[in-house]
Amino acid sequence: MKSVPNDRKPSAQQRNGTPIVQYRSGARLAGPSIESQVLYQACRWFLRPVVRMAPINESAIRRAALLDMAAGIRPASGIRRQKVRLPGFDAEIVRAPGVSPDLGDGVVLYLHGGGFLCCGLNTHRPVVATIAKLTRLPVMHVGYRQLPDTNISGSVDDCLTAYKWLLENGARAGGTVFAGDSAGGFLVFATALKAREEGVDLPAGLVGLSPLLDLDCADKLVHANAARDVFAPVEALVTIGKLGGEVDGVLDPALSPVNGALEGLPPALLVAAEGEVLRSDSELMAYRLSAAGVATTLQIWDGQVHAFPALWPGLPESRAVLRRIARFVASRVRPEDGVARDKTA
């Protein structure tokens, strides 16, 4: 495992334009926990065969959309939720007990995963509640529109609308961190790029958990992890890119965040599983961000499944990642007292 840099001082790696890459073998450095081994094998023997056989078409997407409704997960004791109605979609602001509702003190904008076609406020409420507890900040959880009701660009527009709502209601750009898993990780970076395009102030930091960052899956199809991933088959990612990203049969490379103008983006924290196929997206993005002068840390966890902190926040490894996210948020979010923010990831 590579040494962890001091969060208060830019490392030599960052000064030289290379991302900090941290390899994790387990929450306690003794290999994957028993819980994560159980989850891994469950995905390998039960989830992967089903996902690989299931077609992705409009009918299947409509059925997948029921997953969030069926989840109906109640928040942990004491967690408060404030519903926010936005044009065409809903969001909720989640706060832990005793946390001020003042968005000016800092806020996390969380964008859930689900391949742009399923999941939502219910399925991801546990990970959002955990982040709210650990950061002691409000977390705005966005139920953006998905396929087939809109394409990927429409989902990006919704996330930017949510960010603008935060800024219009007391949040500071310099006090806001974007975070998301899988497709939500795509939206984290795509929303930041869209904000800059529209002249909206950038947030203070970006967090991606197993983010999908490149809709062109040519390299992923031949990657060694294409056969190893127990959760996200590349064929499904190809279909998602076609359904959500293509216009007249053409996929615009500019839609993928890895191909964006990354210079000037805020520091980023990326997390990926060692055996997942989307690890390659995180590695590519980490090096492109660093080449663009963006302080970036990439954590690669052995023996875990895709987006494990969001899938099962109670795993020992997930708790370690979520605590790291809380430290990253704390290093980026500062009150308007003239204190310069940390420049490292």
C-alpha cells in the first residue's frame, strides 16, 4: 500500500502532475472483510448471471424504475428530510440530528447511481444519511430524471438545476462538494463542467465512487476486468451509452467527462474496486485531471464490488471510504472567514 500524503500539504506527486494512487487491501489491512467477501460472492453467483441475461430496453427500464419505489427505505433514527420540488423532478435535503439547516455552512450535493435508468432517493438514502452524519452537513440528494424520460444530457441539466437551487438558497459554491456513485459519478463531473460552461461558480470539490466517466466502451470491452467484474457487465454499459448518449446513432465524445476541458476543476477524490471494469475510467480520469493541474487522489480497493460504499454503507471497507470522504469534504468546505482552502485532494 502506498503511503497516504498529508492532506494539508501538496505532495510531490501532485506538484509533478501525477495523481496520488492509494491501494487498499481491506479496512484493517488484513484483506477484505468477511462481510465484503459475502457480498462479492453473492454478486458473482447470483447478480452477475441475472444482469448479463436481462435485456436493456424501454420495457425493462420501466420495470427497473420500480426498484426505487419498492425500496422505500426509511431513514435512520433522527435523520431529517426536507423535500424539495424542482422542475420535473424532486430532491431532498438530509440532515443528521443537531445539524444546522443553514446551507451557507457547507453542503454536499449527492447524485445517485443506477446506470441512468434505475435507483433514486429511496435506494440511496442509507449512504446519503451516512454522509450527512459523518460530515455534519446537509446533503442534498437529487432524484434527477432518467431513461427513458430523458437522455443523459437531460440528467446533467437536472443536476445543474439542483446545484443552482442550492446557490439561490444560501449555499456557497466554495462551501459545496459534489459526490456520487457510478452513473452519479459521471454526473458529478459532467455537472461541474456544465456549470463552468454556463458561467456558474464551480464547487469546492468532487467525489466519484466507481464513476462511469467514458461512454465509449471500446477499451473497457478488451480490459482484463471485463471478465472479472461481478457487478457491471460491459455490454450493459455499451447499451446505456447507445440509449442515453447517442444522437442519430452517433456518440459525441464530448459528452463523456474524461474528454472535457478539465483545467481549473476543483480537487477530486476517486474510489474504485480493483476488479471492476470501471476501474479503468477512474484511472484514466485521475491521470487526465492531474495532467490538467487538478489535485487528485485515487483509492483502489481490493476484493470489493462496484460502488460498494453506496451498495452497502455498513461494510467495514465502506465505512473507511465514507470517513475518507468526510475528511475530504472537511478539507474543502470552509466558512467565509478568509481562510484559504486546502489545495490537495
